Amino acid sequence: MSDHERMSSPPELYEGDDDYSRLARRNRRIRGVAWVVVISLIIAGGGSTILLTLFG
């Protein structure tokens, strides 16, 4: 981006862009953690069911 384009736009627009990318990364990280939790709960639940069936 040239200096002329940068000077013609208010600086708030550039900060908003940074905030949006930060929020997008945060939401992606939250979704990733949520999927890991869901998958680990399914695996742990399935594993305990198998152990209960074998030794119960």
C-alpha cells in the first residue's frame, strides 16, 4: 500500500482490520479446542464402555 492510500484513509480502518484477524484467530482456536474436547470425551466414553463390557 502506498503512502498516499494510507494517508487518505483514517487509521481506525487499519486497526479494525487487525481486530478482525485477531477475533478470527481466537474463534478458530476456540473451535479447535472444542473439537479436541468433544473427540476426547467420545474416545474416553467409548473406552470406558468397552472396558466395562470386557471386565464388568
